[in-house]
Amino acid sequence: MRGSLLRILRTADALALTVFFAGNMLLSQQPTQSSTGKTRTEKDLLGEKQIPADAYYGVQTQRALENFQLSGIPINHYPEFIQAWAIVKLAAAQANTDVGAMKPERLAAIEKAAQAVRDGKYQDQFMVDWYQGGAGTSTNMNANEVLANVGLELTGHKKGEYQFLEPHDDLNMSQSTNDSYPTAIKVALILRNDKLVDELQKLSASFRTKGDTYLKVVKMGRTELQDAVPMTVGQELNAFAASLDGEIAGLRQAEKSLYVVNMGATAIGTGMNAPKGYAEKCAAHMATLMGKPIVPADDMLAATWDQQGFVVYSAALKSTAIKLSKISSDLILLASGPRAGLNEIDLPALQPGSSIMPGKVNPVVPEVVNLVAFRVMGNDFVTTIAAHSGQLQLNAYEPVEGLSMMESQELLNNTSKLFRTKCVDGITVDEKVLAHYMETTVGIVTALNPIVGYEKATELAQEAYSSGKGILEIIREKHVLTEAQIQDLLDPVKLTNLDRSKYVNK
């Protein structure tokens, strides 16, 4: 009886799943609805298809919308990626005109369309899912079709009148998805890198400002979570800033690996259908449009499958995430308690920390920084696997690389701002706790090594630990140093080797 019931339940579950997936499939196969209910007919090699009359995209975009409804993340989720396509297509059209392949009036139409898209218009027309087969062809055609139809309207024609401006023959002239798609990803990453660097610089500055505030406040440093030697709070916070500056430099350096593009490679790197001189002129136009030193690859065959630029830049994002995670984890530890932890610093209280423990406040911002860092590290692994998995003359997995890196940029940018404004700017220091630790620590015994030797200093430390007394108390009892020597040689401020000239206005 029980077995029969289980079989019935399993059958019911299977039927429910079948209905669910079948329903989703039917929904995904429905044409995107026009606001007017009207459609226009377009065709490609697979036949005719109805397109919403007011849509600026065309038949190949429509097929992609029907085939790839996977993540719910359309390419317009990252506006700079759409701007990047406008830059790439405009530079290509300018280069084609330079070499005599494109008529000036068609360039003029593309220029108008590209400028409109760069201004943020028509974003809702770039709709295909980031997850797609075909190495980005659906995205390339989405860009070609939208720019063509926008260009048509802006020059007095109707959508779909491709005899005046054609998605393939004009917008894709001298190109392939295999050169324009990776190039658009690079352009978008470069555009977004400036934004990320700016936010990280602000975070670094916040740590420096806070560090300068507490530059003379002495505390115990720790190694392996054990008492080490004295330092100041300012030194600790300024070190966070210095380490972030290193990540900023790393991101800027990694950006340079994105400057080499394969525009003009066309399908596999041989440059079939690309006029002589086109590749160099296209890169030069991109450099002008972006204000960055974009250059054509020396070997277009290698550049069409090689993922080094993406791997390098993704690694820089991962490194930044690791640094933010380390700093956040340190702040969580330093703020632990408040009564049964280190309690050296206080973080801004943003929200109650427990549904059951009254009065508990958690370090929610450093925790969410860690969550983001873990995601970015995972995204780097995705990029690594995708870069490793291409075959022969093309890597078909660039879409997930682009999505992974852009998500990482977005998360790091937003989280850096949150970290600065909701946490770092509001850090305060409990100087009484720090003074207590300095009074009771044995760590300053290290300063006695040059005076009494390592072995004698070790004996003093062991006695202090076993007796529960402070090291200064033991030194005084045993008359190891005079009071004047204690004040001179074991002054915690002197032991920090604080070089005030390194810090602003100190």
C-alpha cells in the first residue's frame, strides 16, 4: 500500500514538472508583445518571423529571446556593455568609411544611432540573455539590428527598411561576432574599471583619514592571534589604505591587458572580408572614442581564441576581493565582543543583530563585504574554466566570462561604497581597552633582546605568564632596568617606530 502511494506521488510530481516546463517553453516561444499589438515580418535563413512593430531589434534577436530564457539577466543589465557596442560599431563604421568600403551616408546614420545609444537611449531594446550559445552571436545581432533600426528612424526611414541600412551588410561590415564580441566586453570592462578604481580610492582615503585621527594611539600588534609588539591604531588603518592602493595599481595594470583588440580578425583571425588597413583604423577610432590606447593585436589568429586579457583582469578583481575580505575580517575581529572579545574598535551600529538575543549588534557591513568577496572569487574561477575550455580557433564561452567580470565589478564597486560610508567612516577606538592591553601584555619583552639577550628575555616572559603579572612588574621586581631605562627603552610609542613624516599633516 505504502509503495503504491509513493509511486502515485512520484507520478504526480513528474506530471507537475512536465506541465511546468512545458508551460515555460510555450511562454518562451511567444513573440515579445508590441505595445500596439501590431507586428512586422522579418526573415533569416530559417524563415520568416513576426516581430513587434515597435521593436528596434529584429529576427535574430527574436529567435534568441525564444531560445535563451535562462538567467533573467539581459545584456542591458550593465549599461556600459551596451555603450561598448555603440563604440565598437561606430569605430568599425568609421574605419570602413576610411578604407572606402562604406558610403558616407550610411556612416552618418550609424553615427546618429551610436550616439543615441551612448547617451543611454534604447537600452530596453538590448534584451537577450547573457547566457547564450553561439559565442555571443545573439548579442552581436541584437546590437546590429537595434543600431540599424535606430539609424533608419533617425534618418527618416521606417524600421525594417534594411535596403537603406542593413544589420549584416552595414553594421557588421568587416566584422564577425568573433572579433566584435570580445572587443565589446573589453571596452565595457575598461569603461567600468575607471568607476571601480574611483570608488576604491575613496575607500582608501577613508582609511587614511581614520588612521591619521588615531595615529598616536598605541596598541598591541598580533601575529597568529598572539601578542606581538606595539604599533599604533593609525599605523594599522593606514596599512589597510596602502594595501588597497596596491590593488588599485593592480587593476590599472590589468586594464592594459584589455587594450589589445582583434577587430579585423573576422571569423578566425585571417581577416577574411576585412579590407586592408581596416584593423589599424578601427583600433585608432576606438582609442579616440574612449580616450584609451587601444591597439590591434599583432597576431589576429592568436587574439581570436586567446583569453589572456580576461584572465588577467579577472585575477585583479579577485585579488581586490581577497584584500577587502582580509580587511573586513580584521575589523570583525577587532570589534569582537564587546565584553568577551577584543573590543578594540567600535563599528557603526546599523541594525539589531539577533531575533532572540537582546542588545546584540552584528558587524553586518564587514560580513557582507566578505559575502561579495566570496562571489567575486567564484566568478574568477568561472572565468578561469571558461578561458581554459575553448577549442581550436575560437572560445565560445566568452559570454559567461563577460558576465562574471561585470558582476564582480558591480559588486566590488557598490560594496566599496557601502564599506566606506556605513562602516569605515564611523569607526571609533576604545582607548581604555587598548591601554589595558598595553599594561598587561608580555609582548614588549621583545625590546629587551638587545639588552639582556633572548634567553633572559624568554625567562622573564615565562615568569610573567606563569605568575599572571605584567612584564613591567616583573622587570621592576627583579631590577632588570631602572625606572629611567624603563621609560626610555620600553616606551610603547618609541617601540612602534612611528615615522610621522609618512602620514598627512602629522
